[in-house]
Amino acid sequence: MKKQNMNRPEEKNKKKSASKKTFHINRIGPTIIPDRSRVLLRPFYPARKEIMKRIIARVMMLSDNEAEKLLHQVLGEFENRHEHVEKFLKNQFDQVQGILTLDRDISQVRRSLIGSYFTHEYSPEAAALFNPSIVPHPDQANLPEGSIRFILSLRATGEGHISSITFRTGTINANHRITLTPVVPFVTAPNPVPNTIYEKALFERKLQEAGLHNHFCHRVINRLSDEFILDDLRTILESERSNSSSIDTIADNAAQGILMLAESNFEVSFDSNSHVSQRILFPSVPSQSNGIEDARFVRFTKNRKNDFTYYATYTAYDGKIILPQLVETKDFIHFKFITLNGPAARNKGMALFPRKINGRYAMLSRQDDVNIFIMFSDNIHFWQSPEILLKPLQSWELMKIGTCGSPIETDAGWLVLSHGVGPMRKYCLSAFLLDLNDPTKIIGRLTEPLLSPNETEREGYVPNVVYTCGAIKHGSELIIPYAMSDYSTSFASVSIDDLLASME
């Protein structure tokens, strides 16, 4: 009599798993550590105008000789640590003059000296340099065959746990060896782009999504041109507010909300001659006041094959509220900061797909701080109706899971790096695979961590964490920059074929 196969389903699965090819993760370095010597000039304002006036009065009491000698000392001590120090000090005097309406006959020496009393240095990398994302550099000229030039974004954290976005550049050669470009010692913040143009229709929709659609808002919108600048909006707000009752709380709140929304959609620009590693995106509006966190850059392909725009989802934090936002650039010189609107624009972990799918933008997210969601939109500014895509399953991710950067397109599907949080709040990296044409379908998932903190990676600002905000495909290898315990950053690599073969 023929023997029947009595194997149970779980035994079949075990045999299937045992036959699968096992991936090997390679820690390839180099390691990037915080550089406290790279300091940024920042405005400094005492809490009260009376203090500012007393400081200026004391400076004005100095003799001309004393003022010149003191300014010479200041410039001698700081001009080798920054570019254009005296220009910054003069600009800072102009800001103070705008606050206090100072005498316009003050000499240039005293202007610079007064500016120095309202300036301080800030070390953006003093505490940590972590949570990297990596994208191809816009300039791929003059490289050996098989090499790629990249830009690495990092979350830099300094005094007060304030986070900003800083950059490094480097190359990956044909053998997947990584070489970092030496950093420029100076750090430079961008300049605001004057007279940024706002589109009335888009601005009105953002107001509605934010819940600002009362009579005061309608009056303001009706007076705006189809395109306007911030000064136009301020003038209309002031006019409409003066026409309202002096105790009209609704008008006050609406005016404040309208202005905050406009100021949160802005543009900045760096000197095109500056090096990428010299540039830093430091918090500059109220919604970012306590940090720009975990930027996830992706090179987004538009309508034509070589028409690229770089987007980054990031978390804006004001000390109380976290808001997912977007930054856009084509060249890493000019940046647009964009608010994301709609009921799905909340919590952390948003990751944009690198192209439209079936004519729509697609995004992974984590609205409930536990599961990974997916959502689609016709407009990159607005996000609605997320659906749960992936739930925690393995022991090392039972607390919560989330994405680790934008999906990466492969022939087999969308490869997505994820992170899981397990016992003792230990963070591990893993991966899953989505269908290319219908990314709501999961077609593969690792049943073990891709990368876990080893003994040399456990100590840091936040122990027992490995984390990334985006990897890059280089030939048959996946290059993964990753943070070690929220302190420093290194690199790992894994064969894409082996990784995919290890999924179930």
C-alpha cells in the first residue's frame, strides 16, 4: 500500500524555510561621528527688551578706541570659525534695530559690536549625528565606471535636543566601497527666499483642511490675488483684524492660524558656491522650533525618465506637537518647505514612493504609532484615508513597527526596510516586499531581523537602537546607512537577491 504523506502544514513550512537561502549582512563602514567643531552662528535675544536696551547703552558708553579694540578682538577670535562673520554681525544689528528702533547714526564699528552681543555659536552636532538617508547626488559626472556619487542626510542634534538636517557626500565604487568626501569646517544656514509666491487656490484648500474656514478666513481669502506674497497677506490680515471687534477672539485665532500656515510654507536658498556638507537646515519657523527630525529623502521620478525632484518627509516638532511635513529640492541649494494636510497627515514615519503608481502619489505611514499604513493621493500636499498594510508579528517587533525610508524599486517588487521595537525597547531593522503594480499586496516578509545592534553598537544617546531613514540600491547590493544608538552613523550592505530569497 502506498504511504500517505502525514506531514502537517507547519512541518512543510519548516522544510520550506530551511531550504531558503540565508542573507548575510556586511558592516562595511566608515563611521561618521558628531563633529563639535562645526559651529553655526545664531541670533541671541534676551527675554526682555529692557535687557537689550541696557546692553546697547553699555556698548554706546565705550569710547571709540575701546569699541574698535573690542571688535578687533571679537573678529580675531571668531573669523576663522565662520565665513563672513562681520556681515552676520551687521545683519544682526539690523534685526535688533528693527526691534528697538535704534539711532541710525551709529557707526559701522558699533553696529558690528552691538550685533556681536546678540549672536552666539550653536553646535548642531554636539549630542548626536544619526538617522541617515541616502540618495544619488544630482551630479554624477567624472566618476569611474560602476561608481555612484551620493548625498547623505543626517539628523544632527545639539543643545536642548534641537534637531536639524545636515549633509555629507561621498562615492560608492564598483566594489561597493564607500569613500566620504572630507567635510568643510564651516557650517552655513540658508537665507530666506524673499517674496515667495503663494497660490491662492492651494492656500485656501490648506486652510480648509486645517479647519480654518470661518467668516474671517473667507474675507481674507476674498481679498487675496490668485498669486500673492507674505507681505500681501500680512497687510490684509492687519486690515481685516482692525475692522473686527477689539475682543473678537475668533478673528484673533484665525489670523494667527492663517499666518502660521503661510510661514510654515516657505523657501530658503544657499550660496551655490558652498559645499553640500557646509549646508544645514536649522529650525526656522514656530512649528519646527524644537526640531526638524528624521528626514527621509527620496529621488522622485516625474513624468520623464530623467526628470527628478528630491523630496523628504520629516517630522516638525515644536516641543508639544509633532507634524509630518515635506521638503522639496532639485539641487540641494534651493529648498521648499511644504505643510502636509488632511486627516492622514499626523504622527511619524511617512515614506514617499519614488514615483507615482497608477497615476497617484503613494505613501507609507504610521498614524497609530503601531502599524504600517499605506495611502494614495492625487496631490502631494493632501493625504486622506490610510489603510493598514502591516502589523507587528515577530517577537522583536511586538511593540510597534514602522518604515525606514522610501520603498526601493526592484524587478521583484517594492523593497521596503522597516524597523521593529521589541523587549527592552530594542530597535532592529527588517524588510518586506510589495507588489510593483499594487503595493497594497505584501508578497514577501523577513521572519528575522536584517540588522540588530551588536555589542559595539549598543551604547549611545539612546541605547540598543539601530535605525535608518533610507537605503540605496547599487548594482546587486543594497547599501544601508544606519544610526547606532542615536549617536553616530555607519554603513552596511546586503545582497538584494539573497535578501529577497530569504523572505516568506
